[in-house]
Amino acid sequence: MYKISLILLMLFSIGCTQATEDFSQLPEKKQTPQALYITAIQAHDMKMKDPENVYLVDVRTQAEIEFLGMADAADVNIPYMFNDLSEWDPEKHRYQKVPNSNFSVTLDEKLEEAGLNKETTILLMCRSGTRSSKAANLLNQLGYTKAYTVVDGYEGDKVQEGAHKGQRLVNGWKNANLPWSYKPDEEKLYIE
């Protein structure tokens, strides 16, 4: 029985990665004024087709990279926010997050090192698409013309019902079985 349940769960999560791409149904917290949206599968495909001109930025915290791994295709990790370990959010059951004031400066530096600029296609990926949408909004305000948000992120969305309710088993980079590793290239990491 356990094996059948596991197989069904795997089929369910694989099937969910092929979900509709009707971005008009995105939750408000994942929306951006520029409406440049992409799924993890599309982001992977875009990056593989033009690796020199598509720049994939993982905007998750260093702890997320350390404990959950990183997409092999990511060019760099630049956290959009940091965990404030002195403040716990009892409603969200996590540490408070504070903005990374060096986010855009660090991105500018990394793009320049790669010979890229504000017209480059930039794909922003967080855990599930909320922080990446905020990062895309910021970059849009700073003159970046093609800052996309990966709407399903690295871990994907939560299951809404059933025995796996609350678990991130719907869509996302990892659930789509796209290449990732617990041992990211040190050159890609954000080190202060």
C-alpha cells in the first residue's frame, strides 16, 4: 500500500508540473506590473537554449541554498531577503525577513562580470514565486527590461488538500525533476 501511495504521489507531482500556464490566475503576491512570468520548466528550457544571454538568479537565502540545494542552471545566488534571526514571526512560523540592501548592486556587478546588462533576460527564482516577484518589481523600477519571475520557484507550491496538505509537492524546479545539487559551485554563492 505504501509503494502505491508513493507512486501516486510521484505521478501527481509530476503531473502538476505540467499545469496550465494561465498566469492571469496567479495569486496577487506573485504578480508583477510588468507581467513577465515563467515556470521552472520554461526557465530551464530558456536557459539551456541561450545560456550566455539568459541569467538565472536564485534569490533565496543562504540557508535555503545550504539545506535545500540549488539549481544547476543558476548563474548566481543573490538573496533578495535575509532571515533576521533575532525576530520570530509566530503567524508565519518562521524568522522575520529583511531586505538585502545590496541586492541590486551585487546583481549589477555580477552582470558586468558576465558581460551582460539591464537589457539581459534575467530569470529570478525563489522558493515558490513570491520573493522573486518582489525582486522583479525592484529590478523593473531600476530599469531592467526583462526581469522574469519563476512563478513556481525552486520548491513549488503547497498541496491544498489531503494527506500532504501544506507540503511543497506541486510544480517547481525540484518537483519537475530539473537538475539541481546539494553541492552548488562555490563561485555562484553569495558570500558577504
